[in-house]
Amino acid sequence: MKLVAYLRMMRPANIVTSVADILAGIAISGILVNDGTTLWIPVLSLCLATACLYGGGIVFNDVFDAKLDKIERPERAIPSGIVSITNASILGAVLLLIGVTLAFFTNTISGYFALAISAFALLYNKIGKHHPFFGPLNMGTCRGLNLLLGISIVPAALPQYYWLAIIPVIYIFSITMTSRGEVHGGKRTNLQIAAVLYALVILAITYIAFANGQLLWALLFLIPFAVMIFNPLIKAIKNPVGKNIGGAVKAGVISLILMDAAWAATFNALLLAIVIAALLPLSMYLAKLFAVT
């Protein structure tokens, strides 16, 4: 029972999306195209690192929200009494430590990105989530850094591609802003702003894919990505109650996998794009077993 509770706290479906971020970053780095002898140990290290970083960060989310969850989400592991705050804190700290260690094992730059992700995750959990603008920006920064963590497998690629992190920052900013109405319902204006930002994200990736001569391949993933995020968001805009907003947030998080697949296709790594997209059914299955938000 406790093992299941610990898994629920770590949001397994979300962890799959963080691994997809890393694979997208690796595709952007060009190592798969330019190096036929790609070292799979660094790839595996970064994938495991992000899984631990995300899991640790989200566990601390429940730790810091323990009092509020007693009222709003009493079924969660800590307020229900299945897991103590102390044990949850130890789990979160161990996961973050393992994640940072694995990143440093890859290279020093990757280690620094892992430290930054840990710091921003804790900042969000403790302070950021309570601010209507800086909270979503804080969470978006974590995802942007996660993409850079993947790119950092080739540190020399960072000066050329660091600015791409802006796109997941904007996307996650939109999702986080939307999620604020998940429990009690939200404002239609916030949802409309999210729709505009979603469109900007899609247009930005489309433009980059066109510039790279990979538009047709990228559209194979961008089109279903757009369908997956806009259908529930439009439903929530029409009726901004908690259930509909929760559905939009859940779709927004899981569909990150398709965005990451589009990134890989955009940077001439079609095979990896297919591998990333294949993570979608896994994440959707896990989302049925464990909460996403």
C-alpha cells in the first residue's frame, strides 16, 4: 500500500514526459546525427536523472501542500496518513540527490543544470506557486531547464540552441496558469490567454521546422499535438468548471510528449521522434492509474 502511495506522489505519467524532454534535447544537440558512435550511458544517465529530479520535485510539492491538501485533496498520501511528511521529505531529497549525481556523471554542465532544476522546483513548491505570474513562470523555467539538460549532453551545442528553452517555458507557463482553476473552477480569460500561448508555441516550432527543412516530418507530431491540447481547452473555455480545467491540464501535460517528438523531427532525428511518440501510450496508461496533477 505504501509503495503505491509513494508512486502516486511521484506522478509516474508526468515523469515519462520529463524523459521525453531529455530525448528531445538530445536530438537538438545533434549528437545522434553527427556522432555515429553515440554513447548510450550518458543518454541513460540523463533520462534517469530527469526522472529522479521530477519525482523528487513533485514529492516536495505534496510536502509543502500537506496542510492545504487536508482540505482540498484529503485523498493524497500525506493528508490521508499513509505517508508521513518526514518520510516524504526523505524520499524527495534522495531523489533530487540521485538526479543531480547522475547528471554530474554525464558532465559538469549537465550537473549544474540539474542543480538549477532542483533549486527552481523547490522555489516553486515553497514560494512560486502562490504567485499568479511568477509561479507559472517558475514552473515553466523548470521545463525549459530540463530541455537544456538534454541538450547539455553536448555542451558545445548550448550556445547555439539555449534560446529554444523559451518555448517550453511559455507552454508550461500556460498550463500552470490554467491549473489554478482546477479545484474550484477558473477564469475564462486565463484559459483564453493559454489558447493564444499554445498557438504561439505551435507556430514557433512550425517555423523552426520549416527553417530546418523538416516541416512535413514535424507536422506528423504537431498536428496531433494541437488536437490533443486544444480539444479539452476549448471545452474548458466554454464551461470553466474544475473538472473541465483538470482535463485540459492533464492533456496539456501528457501531450508534451508529442511536442518533444516534434522537436526531434525538427532536428532531423525522425527515428528518435517515433521513439518519443511511443512514450505517449505509456504516459496515458499511467495517467489512468496515477494522478497527473
